[in-house]
Amino acid sequence: MKTLTLNDGGRLPVLGLGTWQMGGGRSRDYSRDEEMTALIRDAIEMGYTHIDTAELYGVGHCEELVGRAMQDFAREEIFLTTKVLADNLRYDDLLRALDGSLERLQTDFADMYLIHWPNPEVPLEETFRALNRVAAEGRVKRIGVSNFDVALLRQAQELCETPVVTDQVRYNLYTREPEQNGLLRYCQENSIVLTAYSPLKDGVMQNETVQAVARKHGATAAQVAVRWLTRQPQVVTIPMSTNRDHMRQNIEALTLALDEEDVQRLNQVSN
């Protein structure tokens, strides 16, 4: 799996496994536990060593499923990202939230711990006081944010005692706000990884241009959408799929050779 060098010298696979709705959305769903655990385990065997989850997903149950699946692998083989709820950004709340996440994930540390959404009611200074502590303790190897604009990302950088390694935002061929608001350029200029979530959403795969480029290369529309993202400097993506064939195809997309004409056409895509 191709990787990017992080601003702390670590390596991050450019393609990760998103896990939203595995184990439930905003409530717990135990009905497919064996299926979802096996799916995550199979994904890791395929090469998805970058796993992205959050305490929000299934009210923590997704973390439990990820934790179960990880037990069949050496911990150092997995780059594990989880996220703290916006409601848990107070100092003591964050410490408790991390305790809960690590317990559910059955691990002593997260490779990356993100603020899932900003909370204007909680000063970032308080949140980063807690984040800096857990990073110093080694329970979090890296700190990042999610859904932060440039101004908030700059503030996070000022408060963080270690490099802010990523900003995870919605970004795909239709949802281009990170380009329009300057976030993508800021990340690229400051060696911060932009992690694109929902890369295949918003009608992207039904777009005629995307489908035409896919036909040209004997690929799928999803592969074109994934490759358009991962070919950009400092961009990784975390598609969620419960279809093993689609998961394999997403990995194969990393070798798709889009030419300059393809890229120009895709850059003009809009909904």
C-alpha cells in the first residue's frame, strides 16, 4: 500500500478503511456483529492497515468491532485512528472518552486521535491541554482534527505541542469546499494530510464524466473517484464499504494511471 510521510516522520497509508455505520450509526446495532468483525479482519488481510473509526459510530460499538478484528494481527501492523465527540472536548471529558475508546479498541494507544467536530462552547485551549497530556503519556501517538476550517486549524497548530498531522473533511469530485475555501492548499503548503471522507458520496459515481473516464481505462467510477483524490499531494481517503469486491477494487484504484486529459476533465466535474 502506498503511504505518505507525515509531518512527524511517520507513514500513513493513502487508502484507509472507513467504518461509519459498522455496528450502528447513532445507535448501537448488534445484528451483524460477526459479519462486520469478519469484514474488518478481511480488509486488514487485503491491505487496509489504516483503520478509521470514532466513538460516535454505533455509540462506541464500532470501536468494539474494530478492536475484536485487530486481535488477529500484530498491533504495529495497524495504523488506528479514532475520534473524540464534540460533546467530550472538556478536559476531564476528553480523558474519560479516550479511556473508553482504548478499552473498546482493546489497545493501549491510538496511532491518531482526532477532534471529530469543533465545539464553539469549549475553548480549544482546554481541549488541547488534554490532548497534549495524552500525547505526552504515549496513549495517543499523533493528534489531528476533523471538520476544521483554516482559521481553526491554525489555532490548533498553535496550541498543539506536537505536529497536527491531519484535518479530516468531506471532499470528493462533487464536494469541493476544501479547494474553494483554501484548506487543501493550506494543508499541502504546511505538510498536513487532508483526509477525505465520503469520497464516493453525493452522486459522484453517477456523473457522466466520471463514468466516461472509467470506461476509457476499463475501471469503475469508484476507482476513478478514489484515484483522483489519492493522486493529489498530501491527500488520503477512507472509503467505507461492506462489499469485499469493492474494497479490493478501491485498493486496485491506487495503480490507475489517469492522464493529464483525464485529470483536467475530472477537475471540471460539478453537480
